[in-house]
Amino acid sequence: MASQVNGHSSGSGAQGGESLREDLQEFLSGEAPLHQLDDLTKVNPVSLETVLRCLQARYAADTFYTNAGCTLVALNPFKPVPQLYSPALMREYHAAPQPQKLKPHIFTVGEQTYRNVKSLIEPVNQSIIVSGESGAGKTWTSRCLMKFYAVVAASPTSQESHKIAERIEQRILNSNPVMEAFGNACTLRNNNSSRFGKFIQLQLNRAQQMTGAAVQTYLLEKTRVACQASSERNFHIFYQICKGASMDERLQWHLPEGTAFFWLPNPERTLEEDCFEVTREAMLHLGIDTPAQNNIFQVLAGLLHLGNVRFAHSEDEAQPCHLTGDAKCSLRTSALLLQLPEDALLETLQIRTIRAGRQQQVFRKPCSRAECDTRRDCVAKLVYARLFDWLVSVINSSICADPASWTTFIGLLDVYGFESFPNNSLEQLCINYANEKLQQHFVAHYLRAQQEEYAVEGLEWSFVNYQDNQTCLDLIEGSPISICSLINEECRLNRPSSAAQLQTRIESALAGSPCLGHNKLSREPSFVLLHYAGPVQYHTAGLVEKNKDPVPPELTRLLQQSQDPLLKVLFPTDPEEKAQEEPSGQSRAPVLTVVSKFKASLEQLLQVLHCTTPHYIRCIKPNSQGQAHSFLQEEVLSQLEACGLVETIHISAAGFPIRIPHQNFVERYEVLRRLCARTSSGPHSPSPPEGHSERSPCTEAATLQAVLQDILQTLPALTQAATTLGDPAKATPAPVPVHCGRTKVFMTDSMLELLEHRRAQVLEQCARRIQGSWRRHWHRKQERQRRAAVLIQAAIRSWLARKHVQRLHTAATVIKRAWRKWRIGMAFLASKELDGVEEKHFSQVRLPTGSCLLPQTQTSLLAAIIRLWPLGLVLANAAVGVRGFQRKLVVWACLQLPAGNPSSYLVQTAQGQAGVTSIRALPQGSIKFHCRKSPLPYADICPEPSPYSVTGFNQILLERHSLGHG
């Protein structure tokens, strides 16, 4: 958007867009860091990116609970946090006047439900729906909520009632380890995965004291008893028996140490849940005494030995399959522990009984190896399923209160999360079907919450269309034709069902549904359902058989023959049940399939939830490795989609996801009034003086509303201008997607984008004006600085010139002073030595034409100069001083030329010019120059050298060739 507004290049536009998004995010988030946002609805805009960033920031700050409107998002910390679930913290949330103002916590949800029951004149039942995938922390959350209610809902007055309430609470809490031991298992995703769904009713009396509880279970994964995936384990109770039993108990149950069982994979793994003593103590508190416990564990040991019974192929189809080598011993031990006849057990597993005809004639047919294995597994699943149901009934009879003693309840629903595996079958279909129903319930409740918020803000608004999952539900459970009905119909038909045939029927009968797809690359028969959380591929192989869940009558009759007290309770010999198991051919009752039973229990559960006020806790697993301080956005995003939060975000986006308080809206978008012509005398033009700090709140609110209405009046013009720019032909007035509530301004994402676009335009205009003013000011400042620099440079140059001239003048003064002093000294020395000069050397000298004899004064001067010949050179070269012949004498004396033969040299002088032109003489031997330091301080220094001046002594040119005589 920034590149379009400002017209920059792609690089600068990207940077501008990033900065604009950061600025907008900071504004919408109210200038609060993400880890301080307790509610995801405060993240503006509500999008996947901002939700993930907020959750990640809070998880990094060790804040694991975040509100999302009417939902609490719980992140699994994957590390012990004891202070987060201490009884002291429970009491703090319970005693808080407004617990919703405390940090988000599961105790906040628990306290809210408890106060809703307690404060209403006609209390309404409450329910808490805990959902999430395996390993997200659903079991731990339910356990902590039960502990919370046991603490806050126990305040009896008398000592006797206190003991009764304490016993009830202890039984309710002890039901957890028992159900986890028999219903949970270690899977690839979770070490303590619940393999069943449960709904716990915490029953309260009129004084809001907990008097009892009831447990209802859904869809136990009983196939895990006989079939475990790779790297997974069986139910915890089997490992607890093998690891925690004493030596005597091992001998009694025929579980010697080191024995391998096919149905007990990965026994070397030791988990925290493998605590046999905790399970036994909990069972004891629930009323299951030690003999009954030993009986239960003996039956479970018999199932383990039954799993070691293996069959070999029979060469003759008319003969039953034979047992393998060690299978006979396992069969004998299993029959002994289950107290079944060994021969009857083997015969039931090997031979199938068929009743046909009107006379119900009995035919006995040997089973194949696969059928023998199936019947063996069926016995184990049947026994374990009935044992689990019996335990639930015992727990309910122990903790459930008299219906007359309680008036309301708080329900805890711990259901499976959305599942999608490489191989999905009937279990995943039922689980995802339940999640679809609960998602529909959640959406309806969320819409009601949205409606209430809009009503509080005074908005007259109805929901727009949103993505509803009713189409997917119609595909699964609709009437008259749906996937469930087709599967049930295949079960009712008295014919073998094939996977390809079931796939063909589903695709042909439901081809018009938009939620049904097909994977063309799949080699196995399958169909694809487009759930709200994503597409899932279901394989049709074995789907009908699992739906039938067939239990051959001979297996039930075999178990009814057991002499074990527990099996007699689990498989009673009821005449009515026997009559139902052997109906006549004409009056056969319809088969009650797994899908039908699950659908009925799910409808009953939803009826209960519709009569309650629901609260939602979405458990999220930050990573699949179970590592602390690790937040993987891809995995968290998939879970947010699976638990419905993404759908909630989409619903929020379909309405008004942007909600800005009035004050923040005015502060950010007041600049938009520059786009419209306003008179200076308008009511909103003059800004209130800042000096009046004692304005009343009413005045401030009125001013705020006036400015707000002024801004809102500009929005239709902005919308129409945007429409005109997009398509001039469709420039018709359209309703502005902005609504002003009592405290907030509601708008859509498109409107927010338009406002930001126009705001960027205004800011760009202001920026250009500021830039123009700044450039003008900068150029003026630069010009002033340039002028000042020129003046400073001129002043410095003149100062440097003056200093240079001063130094030259000083040097010249010193030279002149020294020269005068030397000249006076030389004159004085010369006058003293005039009397001793002999003139005989000059009398014989033949002077050239134009010369005259040296007077006596000059002769005396020559003798004085001979001794100081360097100074004589200076004197001879000076512009003033001796002239004519005297200058020549000075030169002769300085060079010590022989006076006897004047014809051997010639001295040429330039009359009227300073200096000696040349001295030419024939060499009469070696000539040595003894250069001494000049007594003049500045004799060798010339401030400004000139090409016509000489430095040091005057130049003396000596030429070796012969000189001509003048």
C-alpha cells in the first residue's frame, strides 16, 4: 500500500510497507507488547499471523493461558510448573472480587462457572468443553479443574458434613487415576493419551456444595487391546500389572518376569503413568476391595496369555487350524485364569456355528487362520469393553449423589481432538464427526456472544454469511442418504461387503455434495471428506466390519460358562438377552451398529450442552516432540484450525473484526479532516486551548464525539472516491462499512485499508510541505554559511599575509642592524691597520687601460681585507660600498692572486651593476675553499627566492680552460 501511495520503487516500497504495517500493528495493538495481551480479540487485526505472534510471545514469556473471546487457549508448557496449580492460587482466584481481571487461567473459567451457578436466581447448568489433539494437555486440564472444584466447592458447616464432603471429593479425584489406567495409552503423540471421551457432571446442591459426580464415556478404543500401532503401547493397566505386581501376585497370575506377550509391545519403556500402587489405592477408595482388584487383574492377565495363542494354516479346509508350538501352553494358562473350559475355548476359536433355515439348523464350519485370529481378538475386545463399562458403573455408584440432593451441575467434557492420519478408518470418522457437531455448537454460541456485544454497543446489525459446516454434517448424518446411512445399510445386507463397492456407492449416491472428494492417486478404495479443519481421506477397507462390531453368539455363550466371579457379572445368563441373541428369521431386530450407538450418545450429549452455558478451553501443543521452550508455528497453526479458532477468526472477519476505541480512532484519523473543505468558523475547526486543563469530563466527551462525527462524515466521500477510482461507471453511493458504537468504532478490513490509504495520502502531503520548507530553510542556511566561510577565509588570508610581511620586515631589520654593526667594525679595523700597510706590492702592478694607481688608503684597505676574504667577497659584491678599482682590489685580496705577474689573470667587472661578472684565472695549484659560518644571522635565508638572486656567497665561476688576456 505504501508503494502505491508514495509512488516509490519496489525496494523502497517494500521498506515503506513494512514500516507502515509495523506502525499500524502498533496502533491497533494499543501500543502494548504482544506478550501482555491477555485476549486474542485485542490483537488488531484478528488474523492468523497476529494470533500466532501473540501466542508465541506469551509462550516465550512463560505465560501459557490466553483468552480468545469466550474461549481460553491453553498452551502445554511441557515442564513442571507447580506454582501455577497450587491450592493457594486456587483460593486466590476464588476470593478475587473480579477474577476475570486476573491473568487468564483455567481457574478463571472454573470460578466463572461456579459463580454463574451461585449468583443466578434461577441457576443455569454450566459446561466446560476441553478439546485439543493428543498430547495437548486435555487430561491434565480436566484433572486440575476437578481439584479446583473440590477445593472451592467444599465449605460445610458441621464436622460431620465436612467428613462426608471430603469423602466425596476424594472419590471424585480418585476416579481419574482409575479411568486413566484403563482408558489411556501411550501413543506416538502423547504418553498419556485418552482413548475415550468422557463427560463428568459435578453435582452441586442449593448451597453450591459438591455432593457427587457422574461419568459418561464415549467410544472406547477397544481395538487397542489386540492391535497396537508401531512404537505405541497397550492400555496402561497391562504394564502396571507386569511391573508393579509382587512376586506372589505374579505367580498367581502366571506372569513370570521376562515373559514376552504379543499384546504388550514396548515393555521396556517406563512412564510416569506406570504406577500400580496409585491405581490400587484409588480403586480401594472407590469401593473396589482387594479381592475384587485381584479378580480384575487376573482377568487382564488371562487376556495377555490369550494374545499369545497363535494358529497355523490347515492343509485341509474341512479341518480346523492347529495351534503353534507354544500356543497350547498359553491357551491352557488363559483358560485357567479366565476359568473357562480349555477345550470349549479352543473349539470356539476354531469352529464357527451357523444357524440357517426356518428350523434354525446348526452348522459347524472350521475357520481359517484369519478368522481364528479375528475371533480371538473379538473375545479380548469384548471382555475389556465390558470390564471398562463395569468400572465406570462402579465409579458412578461410588461418587454419584441422590438425584434429590443436587440441583445444578458443572459439566467437564474431555473429547478427542480432530484426527487425520495416513490411514483413517471408522474411529477417525466418528471422532471427526463429533468434532463437527461440537464446532457447530461452538459457532452458534460464539455468534450469540457477538450479538450480545453488538447489542451492548448499540449496533443494529445481523450476521453476514459465514462458512457453516452444516453441509459437511448433512453429508455425514443427513437424511435420507448419508455416509452413515450407507454404511449401516451395508451392515444390514446379508452379503459380504467389499471396499471398492462401498466406495462406488458413496461416490454415486453423494456425488452432488461439495464436501465429498476423491483422491485419484490413492491405490486403495477411499473417499475424502472436507471437514472444517481440513480434508481427511478415509479408507473403506474394514469400515463395514468395524461398524458391525460382530460378536458371534457362541463367544458370548462361552464367556457365560466362566466360573470367574467378575466374568459372571460381566456376562450374565439373562433369558431375555438369550432370546435377543437367537431371534427367529422372520422377527430379526435391526442391527445396532457402532455408528448408530455413537450418534445416539452424541445427540444426547448435545442436548445436555444446549441446556447449559458453555465455556471452551482449547488445548494447544506447541511442538510434537514434547520439548519445553519450543514453539513451532506450523504445528500450532494446524491445531488452531482443528480446534476451530481459525473458523472463529473467519467469522470475526465476516463481521467487524476491527474494533477501535473512540479516543484511539480520533487520535489516528483526525488528519482525514484535511481532505474535506472546512470553514474556519465551524464547530470543529478551532482546537481547544491547551491551557485549560480543568475541563469537565462531559466537555471532553462532547468534544471527542464532535470530532469523531466530523471524521465519520468524511468516510462516505472517501468511499465514493475510492469507488470512482476503481470503476467510474459504478460510482453509486454505497453503505459505509463502519459503525460507531457507544465506546468503539466497528469496521471491516477493507475500510481500515481505505482509511490507512487516505491517511497515508494526507501524511504524504504534509511530508512534502515539511520537506519543501526544510529544503528552503536548508538552502538559506547553506548560503549564510557560505558567505560566512568566505569572510572567514578572507580574514584568515589577510592575517596570514600580514604575519608573513611582519616576519620579513623583522628579518630585514635584523639583517640591516647586523650589517651596519659589521660595517662599522670593519671600518674601525681597517683604520687601525692602515699605518702598517706597505705599498710596494702595488707600485709594480701594471694596470689596464682606463685604470689608475691605487692610493695609499686603498692599499691599506686591501691588506686588511686579505685576512677576512669571505667578508671581502660580500663587500665586493655589495651594491653599495667600494667601487671601481677598489672593488677589484678586494677581489684580488680575497682570492689571494699573485701580485707579481698581473698578466696571468683578468678580472672583469660590470660597472653600474652589483656583483662580479666573472673571474678567470689559470690554475696555479690546488684551490681550497674554507667556508665558515656567516656571522650574519639571516645571511643564508631568503623569505621569497627570486630567479635573479643568489643564495649564500655570490656565485664564483671557475673555468679550467685558458683565459684570454685583456
